[in-house]
Amino acid sequence: MTRGNQRERDRERSQSRSSGKGSKGKDDGLTPEQRRERDAKALQEKAAKKAAQASAGGEPSGGKGKNDKK
């Protein structure tokens, strides 16, 4: 065996990482309809915020500018 116990250690690390993180998916206790309403509300708020920023003189198109580092 050339890898020794590296494979086992990697499995343990992977398992500890995955168990430490909570999944956002279906564990939120909402029905699909409630989830749709929540997501729609979040999108509306995001659009309103972007529109307010554009009207206040922020980035006009929402695209990347010449000096953006994204």
C-alpha cells in the first residue's frame, strides 16, 4: 500500500465536514408553497433594492464596471 492511512483520514475529514454543515434544502420545515412565497418575496426585495440603488445613482445597468474586481 503506497497511500497508508491517507484514504481513511480523508474519509474522516470529509465526513466531519459534511456533518458540521447544516443543509438549507428541505430541512427548513416549509411546504413547497411556503418556500415559493418566501423565495418570491426575497426576489422582490432584491429587485426593489436594485431599482432603488439604480435610481440613487448607483450602477445603472447592474453590470460590471471597468474597475470591478469580480
